[in-house]
Amino acid sequence: ESWIRRWIAAAPDDPEARCALGSLAWDRSYNSRGDKMDAILRRKVLGDGMSALDRAIALEPNYFEAMLFENLLLREQAKMEPDPSNKAALMAKADEWRTKAFEARKRPKTREMHPLIPVPPPPPLRKKA
């Protein structure tokens, strides 16, 4: 995560840096079991990811990847929601973002994006002694 934050600091108007942070937030939430990430940390991770994706979409309105991750983060938030009506509202909002993403994919992006840069694997987990 620190390298993405350095990327954002070096290029604050780069939507790809913001989308990378949003995708990392989804990955951390989706792939972390409850015993690995408590609800407070998960909400913070999801909130940071949503903020990053909102900024990416503001910088590049046709950035369909950012919209897809917005959809996925909303679904992660819905998993944590105990109230059925709030959960349904989050899922409906996620569906809206998915639809927007598929529509945006048909349109050209308004700025030149970087070529696909492979993301290095995370460092190995350290075992506690």
C-alpha cells in the first residue's frame, strides 16, 4: 500500500493511482477473514478505497475500471450491513455503478492512460513468534 500512496503523492491527478488504491482496498476486504480484519478496520479500508475511487472517477469520468471497483466496494459494505433495507440500498447502488461501468466501457477515456503495469505480488506474510 505504501508504494501506491507514494505514487499518489508523486502524481496527485493520476486517476490510475487512485484506482490502484481502491482496488487494493477491495482486495484487502474481500480476501481478509473476519479474524484477520475487524469491522472497524474493514470500514476504514473500504472508506479509503471509496474516496480514492471517487477521486479517480472525478479525474477520468469514463474510467470504467474505477466504476467496477466502486461497485465491488459497495458490495463489501453491504456484507457488513445488519439492516436489510440498508443492505438492499447498498446493493442497488452497486448495481447502478456496474451498469455505469459497462456503459462507460463503450466510450473512449478522456485522457491517455498508462499501459498496463503489472502489480508486484505482496510481500510474504510474517509469522508471529
